[in-house]
Amino acid sequence: MSEPMLSVDKLEVVYQRAITALQGISLGVAPGQIVGVLGTNGAGKSTLLRAISGFHGVDDARVTEGTIRFEGRRIENGEPHRNTRAGIALVPERDKVFPNLTVAENLSVPVASSGSRADMSRRQALVFHHFPRLGDLRARTAGLLSGGERQMLAIAGALMCGPKLLLVDELSLGLAPVIVSDIMQKLVQIRRELSLTMIVVEQSAAVALAVVDYGYVLENGRVVLDGDATRLRDHPDIREFYLGQSSAGGRRSYRTVKQYRRNRRWYG
Amino acid sequence: MQLAVNIAVLASIYALIACGYVLIYRVSRVLNLAHGELMMLAAYLLLTTASSFAGHPLFAISAAIGLSILVGAMVYLFLMRKMTGEMALAAVLATVALGVLLRGITVIVWSAQQQYPATALGLVNPSIALPGGARISLCGALLVACTAVAYGSLLAFLRFGRWGVRMRAAGQSPLLAAQRGINLHAIYAIAWSLSTFTGAMAGMLIALDSGLGQTMTIIGLKAFPAALVGGLDSLAGALAGSLIVAAAEVLLIHYVDPLLSEVVPFLVLIAMLVVRPWGLFGTREELDRV
Ligand SMILES: Nc1ncnc2c1ncn2[C@@H]1O[C@H](COP(=O)(O)OP(=O)(O)OP(=O)(O)O)[C@@H](O)[C@H]1O
Ligand SMILES: [Mg+2]
């Protein structure tokens, strides 16, 4: 495996100096990879992405242990705008657009990491090419957009930052499955054109496992399982809890279950 | 006719001061209760630069404006930076303390006497006759013009300027703005500088027009209702609020009792708070804050 672009090592995140949300999280993302982070509500997925993108004062959150390295430089507890300019852009779970600005204004807000004008307008053209709907809605106030349009705008806004690493938090949240697969497809296409590296956070394993190269499963702030997409897809626990399939197909051998338990203990 | 001119001049004064309150509140949700004192400080700085650059009024004025912009940025960087965005109450209290401090400093440095920067600069302030028999002082006319230019350029900047749009974005959602690569400290420092800049213009013009003393902070305080009446986060609202407050003040002074002058803005404010607590432009501005 090539040198990781992002490496997270034994990360611990504490909210309000008291609530431990992540513990001993380690993961690596190689350039060009799509890495998925799965987990149920409250597992700590958003916290992980927020830790990578940088906490803001009002979050009252801190990385208390461990490190995050991006292209070799340590960025844990860095300010969000610095991390963005270093090349990490986030599509947040909530508050993902500026509701009182128009679509066009939303896209002019980002301060690009490689800030040349020509680069910005090239990027904007790319965004409108892949999301033509946003072009039609240029003058619309973002607060009035539908969920799908808002998600497109959020992705477009993150892309306008000129990232190398794109973090996407719950693309599928509150969207119809057709729209989700449509946006996901566009995203994969854009990623190829811009040679982006991505981390996608999902509750819906079906959405994530369709596109990721490698995945991690979080539970109560710890990694309980990781592996490439095929391994995760075939894993009985994933099939049962995340894909909603019964594991009656006889594939659930005693050995894999034990391995899962063992993984659990390792990371815990 | 003279009444209309008086209203226009007073409304310009209030509006030029009020936009300072609005700018800072809108971008960082902090009420700057030291705005009147910062404005007064600018006028006193003009007094000092006037004696250092004798014979160059424009030079002295630009130096004083430059200094006050610097003061505004410093206030943010050294005092407000820690509090902005996190502790709203602490931030407001800090501005109150700053105001008291500035008042003390100006008395110690420049004494509490009424002073006249216009004489120090060697400027005259002739009264100009307007069609219709009304008269306006040169400084009054300048005030109206400055306010018009200030509002025109601020509105254009916020609407079309790249950094103006970013300021609006930061005001709406600081976290997302930071995640989009915007340095919030830079944005807040710009807001403080712009705010002290407009305040300084107001302070200097008032001082040139009618002299300078500790009472200037009261003018600053009286402009606060004007900003509040407009909804506090809308420039257009501040303009409308200033007109309302100024009109009420001038008319009541003229037809009822000159002693009312000090209380009228606050009467208007109270009436407003009873009828429309969110301010004149409050609700609509929730969706479209320009
Ligand atoms: N600002 C906060 N202050 C205190 N605790 C928080 C805060 N944000 C999140 N938490 C806690 O941290 C844990 C992880 O939350 P997080 O939002 O990362 O979960 P998640 O995996 O993204 O869940 P979901 O799928 O519902 O979005 C939860 O127990 C949550 O209560
Ligand atoms: Mg989440």
C-alpha cells in the first residue's frame, strides 16, 4: 500500500471535557481511495469527520489523545479554515449550505486552497456540468432548495474549496434512494476527474459498500470491524444489521463470527 | 422646509453611527456598546493629529481615520477575539467595560472641556442656503453626503463583493464559513474596522460641526435605538430606523418641548419593542438579511 494521505492514529475525542465520543480510532486513507465509515446512530461517525476537518470553538470538543496526519503534517485540533486550505473539504451532516445566500453566492463563498481565479471558474464549470440543476437555480435562495438540491449544493460548495480529500457526512440522509444513487454516481465521476480521495460516512451500508474500496465499522466510538468492500459485504454481521439480509444462507461460519469478536476486543 | 433639513441631518448622523452597530452585530452577533466611545475617541484623535499636522486639514483627517481603523482592529484582536462567537454575554460586558475605559482615557488625555477641532484645523463651517429658504451647515451637508456614500458602498460591498458575501456567510453560519476556508478572525477584524471607520467619520464630522466633549457618547447611545428599531441586523432597517427616530425627535422638539431631545429615541424604541419586538425588518430579514 502506498503512503497514506491521511492517517489517524489512536484518536480520542472528548466533548465538553467529559463526554468521550471516540476512543482509540486508527485508520489510513491512501491517495485516490474511497474509504467508508459505517455505524448506527451515535456511533461517532460525524465526530470522526469533524475531528479531521477541525473543531470550532462552540463545539467544545477536543482531540485529547492520538494524532491525525494529513500529507505528513499533524492537523489534530487544527482550525477548520486552515485544514480546508490545506486541502480537506467537508460536506457536513447538518447546516450544509448558507440558507440566506443564493446558490451562486453559496458557491462564491469558499476560499480555494489553490486560489487562482482561472482554477475557480474551471471548478465552477465542472460543478455546473455535473449538477446542471444548480445552474438552473443559480439565483434561488439556498434555504428554499429541496433536500436533494441542497445536498448537491453542499457537495458543490465543498468542491469549490479545491480539496484533495473530500469528507462526505451521510449523503443519503433524508433523500429518496433514486436521488442518492444519482448523486453518488456523480460524485464518483467527479472524483475520477479531479482525482480526489474521499471518506464517506453512511448509516446505509448498501449505499456505502457500492462505492468504497475499504470500510470501517464504528460502534460506540470504537472501530469494531474493517476490511475491503467485499469482505464487509460478505460479513454476516453486516449482512444482518446493516444490509437487512438474513444470514440463513449458511455462509455464517463459526470462524468469521469469532474473528469479529476478536476484532472487537483488539480495538476496544 | 428647515425641519426637513434638520431631520435629514439628524437621520444621517444616527444612520452613520447605527451602521457600525449593525455591521458588528450582523457578522459576529456581538452588541458593541462601546461604539459611541470609539466614535468619540476618533474625534479626539483628530484633535491631536490636527495639532501635529498643522496646516494640512485633509492630512490630519486621514491620519485620524487611519488611526481609528487601527484601534477598531486592535479592539477585536486583543479584546474581543477570545469571546466572539462563544460567550455572548461576556462579549457585551467587555464592550461596556471598554466604553467606560475609553471615556476615562479621553478625559485624562484630552480633558473634559468642550473643544473645537474645526478651529484647531483652521476650518470654517459656513452655513449654506438651500432652495426653499432652509439652511444647512457645510458639515451637515457633508454628513448627509458621507452617510449616503457609506450606505451605498456598504450595501454594494455586502451584495456583490467577494468578501462582502463571505461576511454575510460568516454571519449566518460561522462554522460552515470556517469549513469553507474562511478565517473568521479576519472577517470579524474587518467588521470591527469598518464599523469604527464609519463611526469615526460620524464622530469627526459631528465634532467639526458642533464641538467635542463627553456628551458625544450620548449621541452614540441615541443612535442605538435607531439600529434596534430597524432590527439590528439589517442596514436598510438601520436607515429606516434612523429616519423614524430623527423625525420623531425633530418634530417633538419643535412642536412640544426641546427638553424631550434626550428621551425621544428611547421612547420610540420602547414603543417599537412593544409593538414589534423583532424590529422593523426583523422577520423578513431572517430570510434575507441585506
Ligand atoms: N456537541 C456535542 N456535545 C456533546 N456530545 C456530543 C456532541 N456531538 C455529539 N455528541 C455525542 O457524541 C456521540 C457521537 O455522535 P456523532 O454525531 O458523532 O454520531 P454519528 O455516528 O454521526 O450519529 P448519526 O448517525 O446519528 O449522525 C454521541 O453519543 C453524541 O451524543
Ligand atoms: Mg452523524
